[in-house]
Amino acid sequence: MNIQEIFPYKKYRKGQEKAILFIKETLANRKIGLLYAPTGIGKTIAALTGYVASKKEDSKLVVLTRTKNQAEIFVREIRYLNKKSLRDTPLKFVVFRSKMDMCLLRKIKANIKKMPYKQFLVYCELLKKRKKCPFYSNCYESGEPTQIFLAGIEKALNLGGTFRNVMKIGKESRICPYELARALGEKVDIVIGSYNYIFSPEIRESFLSAISRNISHIKLIVDEAHNLPEFISDAYSLELSIRSIELAKKEIEKFEFDEVPDVLDFLNSFIEILETKSKVGKMVNDSLILVDTTIIRNILDERILISMDHLARKIMTEEEIIPRIAWISEFLKKFIELSKRPDYITLLKKENKEEIITLLLLDPSDIGNELFSEIGGAVLMSGSLYPIEYYEMMLGLKRENIKDRLSYLVLQPPFPEDAQMILADVISTTKYTERSEEMYNLLASRVETIVLNSPPRKSILVVFPSYDLMWRITDKLYLERPFILEDRYTDIKSIIRKFEENPSTVVFSVASGKLAEGIDYRLSGKTLLSMVVIVGFPFPEINEILEIRRKYFEKKFDKRTASFITIIAPAIRRVLQAGGRLLRAEDDRGVIIILDKRFWQNSYWRFFPPSWQNYTLFRTNSELEDILKRFFKFKDLYH
């Protein structure tokens, strides 16, 4: 079938046919494709159409999404494809969620509900081995699938492997939904899941086994792929909370095994070190310490790790639990190995009143290179996948073993060229060395001018680099419009309710926060925003951790590249994410205003997609006012 026969809609959006052909070529020829496709192009149906056009008889597509909502969009488009153009050979699919999300036993056993995910995975295997999970036991008998399990598989194939269907069938038939999804994974054309299924080491092997493929025999679509470097770093990092150590102490105190006294002594020493802030390492800020790993390694020896393992096995034999001491032992073994590597740093951080020791992976490129060099074809797509060079480096795609398989497509936004205007300030900045009351007053006056000259029934998104700057500048504002001030507890649902009450609300948010990324500012199918204002380039906070990362990449590449990776590229991504909130449909119109002279003065504009490089400079508030009045009057948005 050619793409015209497959594509289910009457006409292509601007750039959509190019995207389909690119995806078809990439997957058919086992390439690694980077696709920058701004909002509105229709990436989801383009990806599915390209896959079907490239599909061979045993071809299996794995689609990875960051959110449940994105997974549902793929399900909706698959069903539309099947209804419109693939009626004779419909695509079969299944949606995977995490093993914990799909666990029916978790809903009825209190001890599982708050279990850390990695501990849950081990516990699940223990229950299966001991035949203590009735839902799993109903799936297999003497290693063969039961009739009730086979009937569940058939029913799911007929109904469609949505998460809701899989869970409903599992509950009605008293079979394990995760095992049902695994069984479907072998039979369907498309498997939809989270990034974990390929990019988390604990899950990938089990997942590939379930769908009866090795990594070289699958095609991969990664949606919102700008998140991938950070996700891989997190997936290969390790965490252990002080609370978990305290709970492990209580857990083992009730036993009288020989190992208990020595293990308790070690745990007490470990907690004492972590709680003595002045000794454990260097303070980065009130909630973050860079840990001196030699202090921890000095109290660790092989003997205590052996004692922990012996104790864990004895507890597991006596009781139906995976003791926390087993997880602590695994953490410490990996800590000994990883804490000496230059691409890891150890932190003690405070999150939600809980202190957590973390081994953080600085550089995901080795992991990315290993995975993508083996994959049978992949498309990484996003409306924020820019600058492309950053993702090449962070995912190891430019190395000799893979660079010949690399391909790119950078698409223009599908909207008219005059739908969006980019304005850049000649004077203002949030550069640290130029911050002053005078500069804060200037920035406040810019924001007031923007609000006064915006369409009355449209909203404005104002994005700051930090909470501190947001509070400093908003304190100086006098606004007649209602406004929302983001904080760490902001609830998206309450924000939507405020827009329903008054669509002309001004939103003050922080780069990488809830309100600057991921949220769709639309009501009743119409976009609310008329402008996105970037108040200062949102560079990462300069601290010891950033300096360690910069020096690591400086040693690996050079000074210029290290600054690009650690400082410039993250800021560009944040700006693109915020700017991407503006135009969401073909008839949307609006302005992006960058209140930072570094955009043009330091030529940061050259790191942006082509559609951002045609910008207009302004110097005074009156110039800004005139430009906005002309734009919105011409677009007829004042009425």
C-alpha cells in the first residue's frame, strides 16, 4: 500500500506528507531518524501511516510516550486508521502500563501499595515463584496457559488492547492484567508503553522477552523525544531515602539472626553520616548536598554486605516479604562501583520533606549509543527537538558505529508565516551581573505594556527563569486583569477552572514548571493564548553540580561544547517548550516576546529552529506598544 491509500484523512496538513515519507524511509531502512515537527503537523497519524507503509510481515512497532494522554492519542488514531483505511487488515495493538499500575493484588494488599517500584518488581517475582499470587496462578498451569487465560487473550484481541479493556478482562476473569498484556504483546502489530520499557535496564529485558523480539527486531517511535536524555540519566541513576534505612532498621530489629547486630550498627553509622550535613559533603543549597563518597566508602566493607545478603535471605525464607535490607544491599553494591566513575556524582537531596541519597548519571550518551546501535529502526520526534546537535551528542548518535544510520527532518510550523511574530528586547536582561532594581523595574514595565496591549479575551503566559525572579518582578506590577502566580503546589485542574471563569487571565510561571510545559491552553477547541513572554533566558542555576557537569564535558569535548551542552541547550529547550504553548491550531495567531538582549546580542537565535530566526527588535515600551497594536489589529483579535 502507498501512503495515499493508508492515510485516513481527506488532506495532509502542511509538512505532514514529508513527515510520513521520512518515517517510512527511516523504519524501512533501519535508520535512526530525528524529526523536529512543531505542534499542528499531526505527528501521531504521520508516524502510524509511515509505519504501515514500511511494514513487513513480522514487523512490530513499539511506541513510547511520556504520558497516559499521549498513549491515548495513539490508540485513537489506530482505531481511526482501522475504521477508514485498514478495515480488511486492521492493526492490532496493546497498551502497557507499569507492572505496578496493572497489579490487581496491589489493590487489595496494603503492604504492596506504598512499596518502591524496584522492590515491588522483586516482590512480584517472589510471589509468583511461591504461587502466592492467585491472579498469576490462574494464567498458567504446569507452565502452560490455562483455558481462562487463553479466552482472555482472545477477548482482548477482539475488543482492542486498551489499558481499560486489559484491566477489565483481568478483573472479570481473575487473571493478571500484566501477563495478559505480555501475551498480547507477542501477537499484536503495535505495543504502546512508557519510556521505561526500552530505556530502563530493569524492565527492558523482560519486556522484549514478552513480545518475543530482541531489540534489533523492533521498530521504535519515541514521542516527545526531547525528554529522552534526561529520562535515560534518571533511569540509570540510583536512589535511597534515609526513611527507607530507618524502616529497614525497624524491620530487622524483631529478628534474632546472628547478622542483626552488625547490620544495625552499620545502618546507624550510615544514617549518622548522612544526617551530619557538615561532614557528608558540600552544601549546594538548602535542599542539596554534593556528597563526598569516600566518607561512605570508608565505612563499607565486603563483610557487612555479605551479612546483609545472608540476613535478607533468612527473612525471605521466614516471611513472605522482600526485606528493605535486600534493596539497601543492592544499592550499596552499585554505589561502590558507580561512585568512582567520572560520569556519576552523588547527591543528598531533600524532596517533600524526605532526604534521599542519589547517584546521578551525568552523561547518557553511552547508554543511548548502545541501544540505538542495536535497534531495528527508530524515529525520535518532538516539537522541541532542537538544537539537533544536542540530541546527537547526548544520545551518542554521532559516533562511528551509528552515524551512517542517522537521518534528519526539520519541518516548518504548519501555520501561515505571519501567524506568529517573534519580538526581542534590545535592552532588558536577567543576566546575573546586570540584575538591579533598575532592571527589575524595566522588566516590570515591559510586562505591564504587554498586558495593556493584548486582546481583551485572550490570555498571556509569562515565563520566568526562577521563582525568585518571578516574585521580584510581579511584586512591582499593577494589573487590572486577573492573574495566576505559579507555585510548587499549583494544581492544573484549578487553573483550568480559572480560565473558564475568565479567559483573559495572565499566567505567571517558571521555566520547566507545570504551566510552561505540557499544558494545552485551550477551551472548547479554541486556543486561549495571544502571547508568550519569556522574561530572561532560563539558563540552569550555576552551582557546583553544574560546574562538575561542565568540566566533565569539557574534558570529553572542549570548553565551547561543554557550555553548549550544560547551559545553552537546556535553556533553548525550555524556551521552545514555553513558546510551543502559543500556536496549537491552524487559525491561531500570536506573539512570542523575549525580554533578554542575549537572544540577539549573543546570537542565541542561531540555535533556534528556522521559524524563530526571523525576529523583530524593539528598544522602548512605545515601540513595543506600536508593534503589538499593529499585529493584533491586523489579525482582528481586538474584537
